[in-house]
Amino acid sequence: MRIFTISDLHVDYPENLNWVLGLSRSDYREDVLILPGDISDDFGLLSQVLESFQGTFAKVFFVPGNHELWIDRDDFACSLEKFEAVLQRCKDLGVITDPEQLGELTIVPLFSWYDFSFGEPSKYLRRAWRDFRACQWPNHLGDDAEVSAHFLSLNESRLHNKNGTIISFSHFLPRIDVMPSRIPEKRRNVYPVLGGEGLDVQVQKLGSNIHIYGHSHVNQDTTIDGIRYINNAFAYPSEDRIARKHLYCVFELPERSLKLEAQIARGNAV
């Protein structure tokens, strides 16, 4: 069983959607797919893609990104309501949004948002960043720091899943130093909305061996403080220099561990 990941599919672009729908329905039947968000803000397209992946992979894991929580083209009262609707749709389709053990491996989805711990957004960013217009939050979540704290609080019960190798994943970045040093200074104006340091505190507490994230559209596979951080974004059609545009295998689960898990479930382990 192989563990693949792809993020930031943005299937609102027809060529991106065609790539998803064109994946082999036979090559990945024994494999797992981790989706760290930003498939589409369109609820119907999101459902179509998740359903397609369910017919392609043995198991599909997902966390919503910021695009999934845009409501400026939806009938949802607030972004938190849409978040709950997305999780329910995943449950209906059999897409996994909770931690799950696969033999000697545990996969842990982590919810997240940005809290400006990577920097204070400029006036230009506050005007240009669509989240500030397309997302609406209930009154008890007064700012993005409180939104981030809310999503991190949903993860607290997930931080005790310790079983062999741990792969966690989120949409947002857990630390800013996963961004390559080659990024030009003028491109770093978006850093404040890339993630938050509180997420990495949870990744460290969980003891993740691998943490997968999305959002930045800058593909990366690097090890920092003993944790392997991976971003495999499909990204926008024009972003062919910073994105791989294909599935990325991050781990392969030994067949023995899966057989042992099945034996334990049947009560036949010795």
C-alpha cells in the first residue's frame, strides 16, 4: 500500500479537473490518497472530485482549505457552517477526515487557519487577499487569530494517536521556514496568510514523522528538526515551475503490517 498526496487542485480550471477525472481507475486500487485542501470553493465540484477519488483509491483523506470555506458564491450563513457541511459531505462519501490507523501507520488530519504569527499583513494584502471578503465567521470568532485557535482546538483530541509511523497533514503551513530560501522578497508579502506557529506545536506534540501541507503552491520535501515536511501542489495551470503536476508517493506501508492488523481484528494474532 502506497501513500500518495496532492494538494491545491483548483479544479475550477477545466484542465485541472480533466487531470483528476483522467487518473487510472486500476493503478491505485490498493493505495491511499491524502488531500490537504483547496480542491474548489464550488460545493458541487468538490463533491464530484472527492467521489472520483473514492473510485480511484482504496482510502481518501481530506481536510478543507481556505477555498472550501469561501461563501461569497454560496448560500451558507457563514464559513463555519460550510466547514461542517463539507465534513458531512465527506462522511456521506466515505472520505476520511478523522485519524485512522493502517497497520503500523497512523494518518492524522489536522484543521488549521492562519494567525499572523508569520508576519503582519500589509494594507495591500488585506485588500487583495480574497479570504478577507469571501469568508464570513460567526460573531464569537472576531479575527483570524480566533479562527485559527478554533480550528486548532478541534485537533486536541487527535494529538494522542501514537502508533508506529505518524503522518499528519493540514492545509496551512505549520512553520514558515519550510518555504525555500529562493523565494524572492517581493513574493513574501503573502507569508502572513500562509499558516501559523500554533499548528507546528501540535505537529511536535503529536510526534509526526511526516507532515504534509498545501496552500503555498511551492512544492517542497525537506526535513527540519527531525520531521519531514512535504508539499505537493498541483496549483494553477500557469504555475508549472513551482508545482509537480502529478501524484507524489510519500510512504509505502509494508504488506506484513496490514496482514497483522487483519489478523488482530479476527483475533488470530499469535
